[in-house]
Amino acid sequence: MCQSKMEMYEKEQQTMKNQLSEVMDMLKEHLGVKPPSEGQSHTIPSPKSVGHKFSANKTACYLLDWSGEVVAEGRWCSSDPNVMVHGIPLGHQFMQVWVDVAKTPGAYLFCPNHEMLTIREAVGSTVAWPTEKVIARDSYMRVFLTVVDLFLRFQ
């Protein structure tokens, strides 16, 4: 009887692992996380920063809206408050970010200008984005993997 219970638990555990793997794959696809192709690297050279945690090996980032939803993927450019973004100084509360991918194309920019109003229009350009709404991609994945690890431990 103990043997059959153990087999049942092992089957259930395997089923849960498979389901979690599927969920992780869907999340990675949704976030656009892809392994680098042969010979490529995830790191992108970055300009110097003034007092911010981003560095040359941590330039890739997610842009969040007010609710915390990822609306775009980009690359950090600068947090120097004197940098001009579309003719306006960046200031202390914002970062200059290059927009690579619009995850929510219709999302409005925090600092629109005469050329751009939405994330879709900002792709391929830099924008000013609130510092607290920019998250390094590796930090985002680290938090996600920690949550998954905790989930697995308590199952």
C-alpha cells in the first residue's frame, strides 16, 4: 500500500513539473525571452550612468505602466538628469530608455511629445520613463525564478 501511494505522489509530482514547465515556457514567450543565438550575447554596450544601478552588462530592461504591467522592452541609455530627451532635460525622476519592442502598443508614454504619443510610435527611439517603472530584465527573471523555486519547495 505504501508503494502505490509513493508511485501516485511521484506521478502527481511529475505532472506538476510538466505543468510548471509549460507555464514557464508560455511566460518566456510572452516576455520575449529567448536564448542567444550561437555567437551572440545578451549584453549590449551601455553609456555611463550617473548614480543608477544599471551597468554595461545590465542594459536590457522592461518598461512598466502605472499598474506595473510590462508595456515595452528596451535598453537603458542614461539616468543623467541633464541629458536632453526630445528637447527636455531628463530630470532626477526619469531615465532615458531606448524602446526596442512594444508589448502593449497602445500604451501611452509618460512624457509624450509632438512626434510620439504611444509605445508603438516610440519603437526605435529614446523616451523619458520614470525610474521606478524601469526594471532590468535580469532582475525581473531572477524574481520570477525565485517565485518558481519557492512554489516547487512548498508543493
